[in-house]
Amino acid sequence: MADIVKRSARAILLDGDELVLIKRTKPGREPYWVLVGGGVEDDDPSIEAALRREVFEELGGKLGRTELVHLITDDLEDGIGVQHIFAARLEAMDLAARTGAEFGKPERGGYAVVRVDFTAEAIRRLDLMPPELAEFIVANTDAIVSVLDTQLREA
């Protein structure tokens, strides 16, 4: 069995009926979209804690309950990477409070916060990376909303 050498945590992040994403722009490349989130660091107490940290860094955001809904395994040069995909609702956001290191490095390109309707049709129109994640979301929009709505009733 290969070693897991990298973990990341990302959120299918809903605010009402909208999906909150990051639109990435880099010189010499067409824009693309990614879920909010990033790498799990050694001092993160859990993968969910890493997600909460990343949401704060990238959005100045706060999450309610989260639910792990998908895993993506990537073959890397020195082992495997695992992307932990959570469904979550955004409780609060203050873009002025963003602290991510990427915002101070213009050479890394643009990180615009965007909202799109959380429908399969709207998501299909985006170049959401990675493609297998876009396919998962498109195939499961109703199930993802159902998981989050069930959470609200149980809270």
C-alpha cells in the first residue's frame, strides 16, 4: 500500500441556494474554479479543523456542521494524495478578514470569490477542477442539499 503523502480538505460550500467557489486566474491559462479549501498542515488537529482554518483564511468565513461526502485519491510522484470533500453551509463571511498567504503573492494569480446557483446546469458551465469533482457534484446536487438540510433538522 502506498503512503499518503498529502491531504487536503475542500468544501462544497453552500450559502442559501448558491455554491461559493474561488475563481482562479493565472497568466497564460484560461480561468478555472476550485472549491474553497487547501492542504492539511501538520499542526491541524483534524482534517475538519484544516477545512475550517482554510475557509477562514480564504473567505474570512465560518462554517456550521460539516459532512464528509467524497474522497479523491491522486497518484503523486512519492505516494498518494487524498482530497477530503466536505459539504457545508457558510454561516458567516468577511472577505476583509482573509489571511491566506496566497493573497500576498501576485505571481500566484487571482483568487476571486464567486457564487453560482447550486444546480447541475450552472456547475456544468464552469471549468471546475478537478474534473472528477465537478462530475461528482453535478451527479449529486440533490443529495448534497439533502445531507445539509438533514443536518439542520438534527441540530
